[in-house]
Amino acid sequence: MGYYILRRLLIAIPSLLGISVVLFTVLALAPGDPFEELATNPAVPPEVRMALRAKFGLDDPVAVRYVRWITAMAQGDWGYSFVSRINVDQLILQRLGVTLFVIGSSQILALLIAIPVGVIAATRPYSVFDQIANTLAFIGFSLPTFFTGLLFILVFSIWLDWLPFVYQADIKAAGWRWYWEHIRQAIMPIAVLGLFQGASLVRYVRSAVLDVIRLDYVTTARAKGLGERVVIVKHVVRNALIPVVTLVALQMPAIFGGAIVTEQIFRIPGIGSLLISSILANDTPVIMAVTFVFACLVVLFNLIADILYGWLDPRITFR
Amino acid sequence: MQQRAPTFSPTREAWRRFRRHKLAVISAFILGLMVLAILIGPLIWRIPINQIDFAATLQGPSWKHPFGTDDLGQDLLARMLYGGRISLAVGLAAMFVAIFVGTIIGAIAGMSRGWVGSALMWLTDLFLSLPQLPRLLLVIYLFRDTLKGTFGPEGGTFILIVIVIGGLRWMPVARLVRAQFLSLREKEFVEAARALGASKVRQVVRHILPNALGPVIVAGTIDVAAAIIAESTLSFLGLGFPPDIPTWGRLLFDAKDNLDFAPHWALFPGAAIFLTVLTINFIGDGLRDALDPRRVL
């Protein structure tokens, strides 16, 4: 098992390096020059601009610049935000917690919806419940998150006036009230992401359960007189959920996309809204770093899923 | 193939299977109506999309403006009909780009028996692990100004968005095509073609590709929906089309700050995106049933 985890970790490193190469190539291919403003400024002579370019190494070959950039990133020097005037790694660390909280809670919500609905639908295939669940799932993942978000704001904030639609990081309250206010403002973003995600997962859970429910050991469990409930919960669902673990990990990139949109709608101060605001403000170091963090998170979740998979399913060989 | 009645061509058989998926047929009908409205609507509904009327700002639906007006008094029905053309065109064009690139890479990876295939698949997985939206945003951020300068704001943005969305969605298609190729290239009919001296290109184009096309068509259908969502998301974030091109996502972006007193402004374009994506997804599901010969219906 330890060897298996180590192997997975070693596989993750080249993909991280590959991602960094892709990101840097995109940046290097892109037109535009950080000293462009100086070029149009008549007060700055061209020699000064050239000297600056030479000082920051912009005239070096791409490979040299890449190695310099990746060593700086590896040493924790992620650059300096042009707009916020603080180090990029600090800026991202401040914002990462909120994003992970929203994504994590919405994942839990998605699983809480998808697993029961998918299991019930699979135990009664082609029944009325199954068909309604399938149709609702289609509607759920066809509703773009930006539209669900606006609908939720319209219904729950404007018409019913139940929930606040602007996320506040600094709530002036103490004790239970502080927690309550935090939960209240997190309900809508989590629901938007969680419902979307749950709708996509329902169909996977259903087909995973359908695959397992026909197997012989399930028949054996029934034959020895176990109740249907025990058969489903203890024998079928346990095994059916193994592929679902991988699917949750594979869906991670889509969830990050949804999280960016949700953070933007509800003005949550996470790294998704940081990405959008830095794009609008031309803050290149932050944009590169946030994109890289998103990619790292995807690789990390894939790694966790792989390890979980190996732990849950003893049939996987730990080569 | 043998047990079918000989009078049924594959197309007719697929159509018979597709018709059994009720929701897919209804969806095809609704989507057809929407496409028709977008195509001929502007010829009938002749209010210009940029006609400003300050006497009628932020009005709800009425006979004069069936979908209401925005903050400048511009007619939303006219804007949505125009924007729908852009949204659907982006969706279709991006799908073709994705299918084209994905099929080529998948075919090369599926036919090669050496390191080329594994290298291409490693590249595919690499692109897959970069989340789609941050990737899109990064590329748009870096390239938008140059393309706008070269092709003008409208054409430049269209080309950029199509290439970016389509060019970054080829990976699932490539994996699909490769998987199909890996099993098809060992089948007897391909071996027969090989034995008859067919060149590699001929084997691929005449024998393997037509048999691999079913899942690709299904993936392509669903890609149209995904591309429409991607374009709307970009426009919704204010990073897609410029304000004078009212795509559905852009309309939502403009509407979101007026949600409390003009909900119709957001509801109509949002519903249009939702309905388009939903119907395309259902059609894709129907096509999956229709084009998968292993599925008994």
C-alpha cells in the first residue's frame, strides 16, 4: 500500500511539471509586453526600457525563462500582485479557504442527493420514480450555474427576502449568531453548486448500482434470507460507490468552473473571484498563480481518488 | 446486423430507434422551432437591436415589446433573436473544431503502436487536468487584444471564442476515438482490408472511421450544448463578446444588476440558454440510443 501511494505521488509530479510547461508556453506565446506602457511613454527613453528588459531577463530564451520561473515557484516566490500590492502566495492563501469550504460543502450536498436518489432509481429501474429522477437530473445539469444563481437570488433574496445575496467575509456578530449568519449566506452558493453536481452524479450512481445489483453475490445475499434493505445498503451500495469515488474526482475541473461563476455571482471572496478580478485588472502574476493552483487542486484530487480507490477496492493490484 | 430486416437501411433503423425516445423527439421539435425563430425571426420582427428609447426603459413584457426592454429601452426580443444566432453559431463552430482536432489526435493515437500514441494520450490527460474555465479565461486574457486588432472586435472575438472553446474541448473526443480505434483496428474487416493492400489512410478513412462515428456524433451533439454554456459563461463573466453583441450570456451579464426591478431581462435569456442546452442534451441521449447497435430497443 505504501509503495502504491508512493508510485501515485511520483506519477503526479510529471503531470504538474507538464501543466507548468503548458501554462508557461501559453504565456510566452501570448503577445503583449509587461513594459508596453513604457514604450508609449515619451518620457522614458528606449535605452531604459531595453535595460529593464535585460535586467528582468525578458530577452533570454524561453527555456531559460521557464527554468527561472519554475524554480522561483518551487521556492515559494510566486511574485507580487500589481494591484493588491502584496505577495501572490499570501493573497491566494487568504482566499483559498473560502473556496475550499464552498466546494467541499457543495460536494457533500451533491453526494447526499445523488446517492439516495441514484440507489432508489436503480433498485426500481424504469419505474415512475426512475423516470422522474432521470428527467430532473437532465434539467439539473442543463441549468447553467450562472442562471440557477440568478434564479435563487431572485426567488430567495428579492421575492421572499429570506437569504442575503452578497457574501460578507467579516460579519459583525459573535457566538451562535456569527455561525448562523455564515450558514445563511453560504446556503445559496452551496445549493447552486451542489444541485448541479448532484444532478450530474445521479446518473452515474444509478448505472454503478445497476452494474452491481445483477452480480451473483447479491443473489447469494438475498438467497440466505437477508432483508432487501440490508442487501442494498450493506452489499450493493458499498461496492457500487467505488467507481463513484473516481467520478467525483473526474468532475473536479467542472466544479472549479462552477465555483468561479458562483463566487462571481454571490461575490464570495474566494480564488475564483480573485481570478476574474485580476483578469479585469490585467494582474498577470495573480492570473498565472491562480490557474496553476486550480490545476494543482485537480491533480491533488485525482491523487486522493486514486489512493481511496486502491484502499476501497482490494482487487486493485498495488504494482 | 444479420437479424435485421434487409429493407431497413442503417439510417432508417437509427431513426426508428430515435423515435422511441419520446423526450428526444419533443426536444428535437422544440429546438427546431427555436432555430427557425432565430433564423427567420429578425426578418419578421424588424425592431433594430440597438434602437434606444428612453420613454420605454426596463419595461416588462407587453404587446409592443413581448420580452420587455432593457435599461436603454432596447427591445429584448430583437436582441435575443440576434444573440441566439451568435450563441448557436459559436456552439456549432466550436463543436466542429473540437471534433476535428479530437478525431485527428484520437485517430493518430489509436493507429500508432509505438510511443506516439502514449505521448499523445499523456498530452490529452495533461490538458484534461487543467480545469476548463480557468484555462479559457487565461487564454482569452492573453490573446484578446491582438485578435481584436487583427479581425475587428466582432470577428476577432468570434474567432477567439470558437477556437478557444473548441480547441480546448478536443480531449474527450480524442479519448473516445482512440478507444474505438483500438478495438476496431483488430477487427476482421480491417484485417481483410489490410490484406487486400489498403494503405493506412484508406483503412482509417474508409473502414475504421465510419464505424467509430456513432459515439463521436453523440459526443459532438453534447459538445454543442457545452460550448453554448461555455460561451454564455464567458459573456456572463464580462469576458466574452463586447456589449454591442447581445449574446444570451451577455444579456444575463447586463441584467444581473437590475434583477430586483427588471427580472424579465434575466429570465428570458436564461430560459433560452436552459431550453437550448436541455433539448440538445435530450437529443444527444436519443442519438446515443439510436446509434449504439449493441443496445436492444
